[in-house]
Amino acid sequence: MRGIHLLSLAAASLLLPVTPAFASPSTDKAAVDAKDKMVCKRTQRTGTRFYSQICKTAGQWEALEEEQKRNARELIDRPQIEIRRE
């Protein structure tokens, strides 16, 4: 019985993926893969009970968010002009 356990343990260890010590995971590829991952969001339109689903890559969602933040900052920082009529 003990021999069967040792044999199955040895066989299982052969099935494990083996990577050389000098190989390192590519962090750049992981970052690129994370930005290429599709993310779907549900939004509800005004005047309807139905939701619409919008799917974009994570990179596209980040770019959209940055653009919206930039536009909001621009609107807030815009100088106010006051016209007085006498």
C-alpha cells in the first residue's frame, strides 16, 4: 500500500510543469494582457427600464476615464467671465 502511494506521488510530480531557474515571468506581457482584457459594464439609459451592456478593453475604459477627468478639470479651471450691463 505504501508503495502505491509513493508511486502515485512520483507520477504526480512528473506531471507538474517544470520551468528553468533562469526563466522569469514577463511582467510586461502580463501588463499588456491586463489592458487587453475585455470588461463589460451595464448602464441604464434614461427613460427606459432596460440596461445596455457596453464592452471595451480595460485600456479603453482607462483612457475614457482619464478623458472624462481631464474634461471635468478643464471645466472647473476655466475662468469665469462676468458681463455687467449698466
